[in-house]
Amino acid sequence: MTNPNSRHAKINARRDTPGRTGDHGSEKRCRPRRGRCRLTGLNAAGDRPYRGRLAPTPTGRLHLGHAATFLCAWKRCHAAGGTLILRNEDLDPQRCRPEYAADAIEDLRWLGLDWTEGPDVGGPHAPYSQSERLIHYLAAWEKLRDAGAIYPCERSRRELRERVSAPHEEDEEAEPLYPPQWRPAPGTGRDALAPGEVNWRFRVPDGETIRFHDALAGEQAFTAGVDFGDFLIWRRDGVPAYELAVVVDDLEMRITEAVRGADLLKSTARQLLLYRALGVDAVPGFAHCPLIRDETGKRLAKRHDALSIRSLRERGLSPAEVREMALRAVPGA
């Protein structure tokens, strides 16, 4: 296991301009017009004590893949002598259920994991359930609105899927690239007093390649306008999108390393743009764990109840046996 304290999380955000090979820029301050900028992330060993997090979404039972990722997060935090928090990511009122949140806490405790801050134990950054943190997300929305980084969008996801073919990738919920011609004029929405009953999207810098080092997956690069387009940060039903909520919470809870599944690598590029738009230089490090797949090669989902932690418990497996199964399925995690 690599000690996360030994790594410096550095992120490069570079605009790739056709016909130009030279890079220019300065540390810690991004000037998109100058070809290159670097955002220096948080060095857990030197700047602040290590703080990690477990962030289950209570839309179903946790499965073996969650066990592997959360075990990896727990091990990295303990190796660094850090503080681990548990955050209940229950944003979606249509899909999240309190009984699943309670089950997640019980299953993780049974698995042998512990944390010092969370919805069940409290802590200095409470509340630890996203459904209770709306005021924090609204403050970030206002800052992004004032910066002209977001705009209101009346197009639905259905319209978008009908307009553009869905991307060929593993995430079944992946959104097609938002057509640039659907963007409103710059500055649209700056006079809005509240999100209202429309979607809000982040205007990505087309052609800019977002580069970052991942502690487990290595060097990563995603190009705005090619790998992803303008993305949702607020939904018309009044719910903040995942990308915004996780950035706000990781900042306010002082997370120094986000350990999660490899299906969220592209989300990291989006989130780095949000950090920059919010004026943040110090961002967490990232460690994306390989995904556990079923017999057909598809990644595990909560519909795979036979491999849920609860089902494995009911079959009589011990915590040690489930931990071994999870870590054996994800080498190096």
C-alpha cells in the first residue's frame, strides 16, 4: 500500500491550442489566455493533516465493490495517521432512502471500518448528510453565478439524448456532450436571485485539457468539449448536482484525499474546473480504485444483490472473509 502522505497532488490544467506547442504560465493562478496554468493541490504531509472520507449514496445496499473502495480509503487514511469521516450523500430525494443510509453504517461497522466524524457520531463539520447542507451549495451557486461560470438551461436530459447520440462508455447514466450551439450568450443568468425551476450548467473551456495525477490510476487527461461538455451543477427540481455538492463538501470538510471508484475519473476533471472557478488553489489528492466486475465483465451495481455486503453477511461469511474477497478482487487497491 502506497502511503498517501508521500505524494504531492498536483494538477495541470492546460489549454491545447491548435498550431501551438509552447506552454506559458505561472504557479497557483490560472490565466486561460496564456496557454498553461497549474493549480497546486494539497500536500497532506506538509500543509495539513490527512483527512479522508467514506461517501456512500443510500440508493440501495452496498456491494462488494463498495467494500473494496471503502477498505482502500480506510487503509490509506490509517497509514497516514489521518482522520476519516463518513458523509451520507443523500442528495436525490427520489432515490435515496434513510433505511439504506442506516444499513450502510451498520454494514461498514460490521466490516471493521471506523471513522471519527459522521452523521452517527457528529463532528466539527456537521451536518454530514448532504440533504441537510443546501445552504452551502447555494452559496457556491451564487459564487459561480457571479463569476459568469454557469448559465440557466431549459433543455431537458431527454431533449439532449434525442439531439445527440449517447457516448459509448460504461456509465449507463453518462450524459451526451451538450451542443455548444445551445449555450446562451455569456453573462446569461447573472441577474438570477435563485436557481429557480431550470437546470444550471457549467460552461466548460472548449479545447482545454485537464491533467492530474491519480495515486492509483496514474496520469490522467480529459479534454473539455471532447471528453465532456457543459455539465449540470443544479437541477430544475431544486437538487444540486453531484459535481457541485462533492466539491463544496470536500472543501468545507477539509478533505485532503478523495478515494473512490475509477468510474469517477472523468468527474474529477469536471470538479477541477469547479475548484478553479470557485477560486480554490488547494484541492484534494485523488485515488481511484479499480472496479469489480461481474461474470459478464460489467461493473458491479446495487442491483447485484447477491454480492451486497448484507447478503454476504446473511450467507454466514465473516467480516474477515468479506474483506479478503473485496481486496482480492481489486489488486493493488
